[in-house]
Amino acid sequence: MAEFENIYRARPAADAQAIDQGLRAYMLRVYNYMVVAMLVTGATAYTVFGLAFTTDPSITGLKVNSVYYVTNLGAVLFSPPIVYGIIFAPLLFSMFLAWRMGTVRWQTAFGLLMAFSVVMGLSMSAIFAVYVAADIVRVFFITAIAFGGLSLWGYTTNMDLSPYRSFLVMGVIGLIAASLVNYFLLDSTTLDFAISVIGVLLFAGITAFQTQELKQIYFATGGVGEVASRAAVGGAYVLYLSFINMFMFLLNLLGNRQQ
């Protein structure tokens, strides 16, 4: 990172101002992609929720909690083995994206991001039936504030975050492994709490790191060309994933479940 900052400082004021404007435009492009992905996820999740859950007990009589019942569609979607596919589809899709996102054209990468957003929305649809609506809104705004602060810090800090890349990657792998073990074997509330706390911290670090990395990519490419465009989509994907995971982990920690 230092070499890019040194180049930046050595430029005349006019060039530095042009870089600032170009960098802001490039980062805005990344955030726009991310927001579109989040809107697609939210719309998908709420649509599926409306189709799969009801407050009318006469449809199937299959009770979720004191408020909601599943519809005929919900009984299909949220019964084994289909429910396992819904739960783990985002994980499998994210592995595919990690493999392909850096090799396809940026338009294809954006299409894959939109498809992933739909899959994530399907996976998240049940939260509206499980958690109190006011808590979902509250935790969303908490996540948005935290994410904005972390991304701003990653954008403005002079600290080189690249040495933490390996730690963050290994942390995510360990988090996934621990989550799978707890889901299938242990079902421990203590471990679930620890996973949520660690998950929030990990994806907080990833948010700051990815924001800084996007700045480096801009300085290296000028924000134009196929590499920069593909990196913008890839960066939006990582930031989107960080936001969604922070939100879900915080919801698990702070949200009240429907009784």
C-alpha cells in the first residue's frame, strides 16, 4: 500500500484532486453494486416470506410459533431435504463465486452477484417469521452504522491492512467449520454465541480490509478497464457478504425470537 500512497503524495495538487474525484466515483460504483445486491436480497426474502408463512392456522395448521404458520409452499420449502439445500446454497454458491469471480468478464460477474443475491434472499426469508420485526429493523440499522464506520476507517487509515489477509481468510474457514460442527453435531448455545461474536469481529475486519484493497486497485488501474470493473463487482460482493454476515450474527446476538 505504501508505494501507492507515495505516488499519490508526489503528484501535483491538480492531479491529486483528479485522483480523489476518480476514487470517490469508483468507490461509489462499488457501493451502488452492493446496494443493488442488498435490495434484491431483501425483496426476495420478503416475497418468499409472504408466500411461505401465514398467520392463518386453517391453511396447513403447521405452527412455527405463536404468530406464524407455514403455508403449503412453506411446508415444501422448509421441510427436509429441501430446507438443507436452502440453508447451504449460499455457502456452496459463494465457493463457486470465489473460484470464478476473478476470471469472468465483469458483466458476467455482476450477473453472478445478482443470482447469489436471490439465493441469499431465499435463505434469509425465514428470519421475518423467527425474529420480532422491530428487532430486525433495529439490528439492520446497527449493522449499517457499524459497516459504514468500518468501511470509512478502511478508506481513510494509513495503516497497511494487507498482512491480515491470511488471518481473515483462515478465520472465515474456521468459522464455517465451527458452524457446521455445531449445526450437525453439538447444537451448543454457548458455541453458537461464541461463533456469532467471532463472526461479527471477523467480518468487521474484512469490511475494512476490502475497502482499503479497493483503493489499491484504483491506484493501480486508474479505475478503468476490465480489471478495475471486475474488481468493483468483486469488491461489492465481498462487502455485501460482510454486511449480510454481520447482520445475521448481530441478529442472533441481539434479536428476540418470536415466542
